[in-house]
Amino acid sequence: MPRAMAITIMSVALLFILTIGGELMALELKSSAFRNNEFIPKQHSCQGPDVSPELSWDGVPAGTKSIALICDDPDAPFGTWVHWVIYDIPAQKSSLPEAVALDPVLDAGIKQGKNDFGAIGYGGPCPPSGKPHRYFFKLYCLDVFLNLQPGIKKRDLVKAMAGHVIAETQLIGLYKR
């Protein structure tokens, strides 16, 4: 049998195995507050109460133990600005409510790190006047619980996640003052 044909047959067989018992789902992150590449409402910014938006996800792959989320703004004047670092979210959890508390440790052992405002938890969009900025909400499915201390910075989370990311996705929101 030619090699190309064997690879095709194996690919079809693998796809069949992956879809038995349900559809093959891609990891997806969404929000009831805004759609991908649309504007984030003021209530989730420094021009409002500055509460985190509701986020939900589905399509978490098998083998995921925990989930991490980073929100940052690559359009900030002095380099990427970090707005939220949250990790050790149990894999069984499929959402975060609006207005997540600004506590270092939340229910179920979920931990929050420091944002670039110097605070724990979510700090919403607060760009200078001008063109819209993009806010990347990046969701990572990990094969471990990181068990890091609360209050870490994005760079420490990214370093700890290295080699443990099973899947990732993102949701982009826009904001302009």
C-alpha cells in the first residue's frame, strides 16, 4: 500500500475514534458581554465599575487538569500591559462569572496573580485616548495543577505553563476612550 494512502486511512481512523460518542469540539472561549473582535462594555473598564466580564468555554480536551487565563493589551504605549492573571481553575469548571472577586484565592483553589496596575485580579481596559486597543483573553488547558502561590506575575505563569499546555484559545475585545 502506498505511504500516502496508509496515512490517509490512519487519519480517517483517528478522526473516527476521536468522534465516537460525540462531535469533535474545538476549544472555544466566549463572553456574554462582548463577541470576538467587538467592543468591551464600559462596565468592564476603568470608565465604569471595572468588573471582569463573564467568560465561558467549552471543548476542553481530555487530560486537562487545570485552566489558566491571561488578559493583556499588546497595544499599550510602553509594551504589552497585563490586565488579569488567573490560574489553577479546575478542568471541570466551564465559566467565570461577571465581577470575579479581587481575592488572591477564590473558591475551589483558583488563584489570581498581579496585573500591571499592581493589584490582584482583574483590572479592565483603561487606554489613553485615541485608537481602539485590543484585549486578548487567552485561555490555556494544562495537564497539571500549577500549585503556584497567589500573586504571581504573567511571566512566572507563562514560565510554569511551559510544556504543560494541551490546548489554547483566545477571545479578543476592543476598547477605546
